Amino acid sequence: MTVYLDFEKPIAALEARIIELQEAADESEVDVDAEIGKLRDKADKQLKDTYSKLTAWQKTQVARHPERPHFKHFIASMFDDFLPLAGDRAFADDQAILGGLARLNERKVMVIGHEKGDDTQSRLRHNFGMGKPEGYRKAIRLMELADRFSIPVVSLVDTSGAFPGIQAEERGQAEAIARSTEKCLQLGVPMIACIVGEGGSGGAVALAAADRVLMFEHAVYSVISPEGCASILWRTGDKAADAAQAMKMTAEDLKSLGVIDRIVKEPMGGAHRDHGMAAASLGKAIGEELDALSAFSSKELLQQRRAKFLSMGA
């Protein structure tokens, strides 16, 4: 059953009517194909019009959609021969951050990313995609392994932020995030970061300080959530929509500011409507960027990456 967002109610009404007509036609054998066709055209137009003018807050809702594809969906659709690698070799295996060796269009890659889960049980198991120190230390270990064997790194970023619990702080959350960010910047192999849903705060940056940062058109990337920003500035979460607009957290805004390098198109109505098409679009973009980066030496990659991030905000 499709989950509709608040601003999709007119679309939901049309699609519900289409289903009603189809069920009625099955029971009575009345030909309603022409009427269904008209409603389908109207629903498609409504969907296109709605998604062509989404606000920053509406894009945030799309990025958080419960049916949006997550790490495991991209692994299944985009990569072959995925071999998961677990643990930080120090404390535990954090299920919020997953990774391993895989093939993307016959190219060996190390893929690392956040997994939010898609039902209550899996969301609890993956801690809603909020990484703990051992998760970021696992990411560091996998990046070091990739660097040692000259394997490109691909990260899939989708988190509201790193886990803020007391135990995580006791185990060195801030240092783990900083070390992971540092490792991204030190890699002598190409790294492609993809913001596929939410890119929240340091928990996202720790896997996104890459040569190329790709971003789905309805994803968001920010230093804090709109609700968090609103609670600080206006002492109320009711201003979240205003905060989202002011924060410039959409793909279009971030591309114009030079924070990301490429916007990846989603299926009409968002990636949650067609996981396969979304994965194919992202896989094609990653492949093209890796092809372009393969021409550079390790020294050139390091120089370009350093220049890229130092130039931000200049």
C-alpha cells in the first residue's frame, strides 16, 4: 500500500478513485477503461506538477519517506557479488553503518553506507541509521582496506545524524566522526559519496568528504534538521518549514553553492515510487564519475580533494 505525504492528498484521491473503478469493473464487467485512462492522465499530470515545485520542507518529507530505498535496496539493485565486512575490531559491529566489497558494472568497489531499516524491527536493529563510534571506526577500517588494495570507495549517505546517546559519547563519538572525515580526505583512491535520502550533520559528512558528491534531486543535506534549527532560532518546531527554506538544504541550492557536484534525477514522484529506476540512475552516475576519476593519480586526487573543500565558502 502506497504511503502518501500530506501534500500528495489530491494525487492520493485520484489514485484511490482509479482503484475503485478497477475493482468495480472486475465485479460487474463494465468497461471503464476510458474513464480510468482519463483519471490516470490527470493523476500523472498532478504528480508532475506537484513534484516540479516542491518546497525545501516538502523535499525533506520526501527524503524521509518510509518507502524510500535504503542501503540494502541499492546493494540488491546496483551491485553484484556484495561481500559484507563487519566490525571495528575494537568494540562491536554497528548495524547502522554497513559496508563491504562489491562490483559495480564489473568494477571492484568498497561500498559503505547508512541503513535505516524499513519496519519497526529493522529500524530498531539499525538504530534508524544513526551511526555509533564503532560504526564510523568500521567505515575507517574499510576505507583503509580499500586504499591498501587500490579499490575505489562508494558511500551511500542516509542519516538524520550520528547517534547522540551518552554511551556513544563515552566511546568517543566526536573523535570517531572526525577520524572518519579525515580518512575520506586522506584516501589515495577515488571516492564517490551519494546523498540518497537525508544527509544530516557530522554523521553524514563523515562518509561524504569525497572527490565527487552526488545527490538525489529530492534528498536533503544540512548541518542540522529543520526541526532542530527552528527550535534553536524560534524556540518552536512549528517553524521547521521556514528553517528548511533558509538553510539551503536542497540539491539545487547545494549545487549552486558548490557543496555537491552532481544532481541525480529520481523517478517522477520520488525514488520511493520506483526503487529499480532510482538505483539504475544512481549507478549510471557513479560509474561515469569513477571513469572520470580513474585518469588521476593518487597525488592528483589528494590535491584536487583538498582544493575542493578549502574552496567552499570562499
